[in-house]
Amino acid sequence: MQPGMEKIEGKRVSLRLVTVSDAAYIHALRNDPRYNTHLSTVTGDVQDQRAWIESYKKREAAGSEYYYIIERCSDQLPCGVVRLYDILEGRFTWGSWILDENKPSKAALESTYLVYLLAFDMLGLARAEFDVRRDNENTLAFHRRFGATETLSNDEDRSGAAALEGGG
């Protein structure tokens, strides 16, 4: 992992790498019906989430995945999560993106900017990809505003994929 990737500061939010101590927050967030409508189903309890994070930390060490807590800069209160994964051959996928009720204004825009800063500038990747459930029109529209185009569609699991080329 490159220096500076542990925490990436923005004006309103920052991204900090997930730790095992974040398991309860992540588990609660992913199981909250206000936020999990368009995410894959989570099973298990907080201890299972801890075990998943421990396993993830090996992928982080290998540089194939990065999972971040989104925090407010004003008081470091967690207000969401975002994950970069499938990092290979100059591309990455990002998702598991949730912002909760504690998010400051413009948190979606700024967390997206920080993801692209991390991926394109710090990691030198050239292509962002993301899977978005077909019925998640708000997120699809958000990505399209950044110039993304749909590159893959799967009716069976009702997900779509889009890609955005970075300035690399």
C-alpha cells in the first residue's frame, strides 16, 4: 500500500481504511433497510462482520481491495462506507457505497471525488467500473453525470455495469 492511502482528506468528508473495530457500524449500516435496498444481502452477526474484515485485510495488504469508512471531517463521525475491489490491469470496481443520515451536504459528490483521487491519481488506475442494480435509478443517474456509460447489463440479477475512464 502506498503512503497516504490510510486516510484521504477532503473538505467535508474523509476516507479512512476500515478496521476490525468498525464491524458493528458496518453491520448495522448494511442491515438498515433505509440503506440496503440496492446492496447484496448480508447474513450473520457482528462477529461474522469482524471475521470478514480480518479476511479483507489480507486483500488490502495484497493491493487488490480497499474498504473505507467515510467520516465527517468536522468530528470524525462515521457517515458511510465505500469499497474499491477487483483491482487489476489498470482498472477497479467500486461499490458497497452507503451514506447515512449523518452525512454532511455534498458527501456523495466529495466521496466520489476522493475515490477517483485515490484510484486515478494515487494508484494510477485508468478505468473505474461499478455494478449498480437496474432499479437504482438515482445512483445510475449520478454516475452518468460523471460521464459513465453502461457497458454491461444482466437481467437475471437486475444489475448493470458502467465504466468511466480516468485522466490517469
